[in-house]
Amino acid sequence: MSHTTGRAMEKEYWSISEVTEIFRVNGGFVTRLVEEEIVCPVCREGSSTRLFSASDLEKLRIAKVLMEDMEVNLAGVEVILRMRQNMLSMRRQFDDILEEMACHLKTNIR
């Protein structure tokens, strides 16, 4: 990623103009991802400005690579991101099981 992206990652939320600058995409690209609920920006109380989280930025980054470099369509991006999320969830569950087993073994060895 660009130097700008590294500095931007220190923030908690980004505006659509910051997102388009970071990823060098037009607003229409981001809007399509919002409409398809691939990313879900939040609105701060008292403001209509939609803000994107670090999780949204990661999804945007992956979507851009898939669509521009690998020519995956929007439906494919949605499926891939859902599968990725499921895999990450399963990985966390597996890590928890391994940690639990390790604790159990330590207790039984003593």
C-alpha cells in the first residue's frame, strides 16, 4: 500500500473522500460496495457523513484487488469476502480449541 495508507491506518474512521484518495478509486466504486452491503459505513450522531472503519477499508482493499486485478464481478467479491470471514471465524474457533487443549494438557501433566 502507499505511504498515505500507512499513516491513515492510525485513525479509527475515514470519510468517503479519504477512502477514495487512499485506494485511488472513484466514489461510485465505494457507493456500489455500500449498496451491495459489502461495506457498511457508520454515521456519527448529529452528522450525515458516512464513515468507514478499518474493517471496511480491508474489505475495500480486497474488493479492489479482486475486481481490478482478477476481474471478479461484484457478486463474486461478495461471496469471496463472506467465505474469507467464515474462514477467519473458524480459525479463531480452532485457535481457542487448541489453547483450551494446551491448558488441559498442562494441568494434567502437573
